[in-house]
Amino acid sequence: MELNGYKQDKFFIVEASGRMDAITAPQFEKCCLDWIEQGESKLIVDLKGLDYMSSAGLRSILIVGKRVKAAGGALSFSSLTPNVAHVFSISSFGAMFKLYDSLETALEVG
């Protein structure tokens, strides 16, 4: 998995691509927790390049979501691929987190 993080307006954008599984999910978790510790509290995770997500990825998302909420912020997701959208749907993550069709929409509505 490749991760890229950058600040845009009042949000911190995390671009994730590749696969989020038992091998790569800890990398996602560590990077996001580091950004939160550095003061970022409004994270949008852009998943347009993520092809696959396992239960380990969902676990990491929950950990990051709890930490960002404790910091007074919010975690949302944009541009879910069909496979990832299906995983979010069957796990009810769509009810726990805000999901946006595109990064542009997330930034506008956010």
C-alpha cells in the first residue's frame, strides 16, 4: 500500500492506494496516528486507488477513528472503489463514517 498525506484547507488528506490488509494496515494506522499526534484532526481518506481492504484494514480504521474523535476531530472517506465500498457496506462502516463520492465533494461539504 502507498500512503500520501497533505494539508488542504482545514483538512488533512490521506491518499491510500494498493491493498489494505494484515501486512499493510499497520502502516496506515501508524501514519494516521502520527498525523493526529501532530495536530491534524480533520482527516479525509481518499480511497480512489485502494483495490482491496481486509478486516485488518477495518480494524485500523476503527482505531484511527476513535483516536481522531478523542482529539475532537472527524474521519471521513472519499472515492471508494466498488470492492472497498462493498466491504464498508457489509461491515456497516458507512453508518459510522461520512462517505463522499469524490474528494472534491468531501472538501466542499466536509
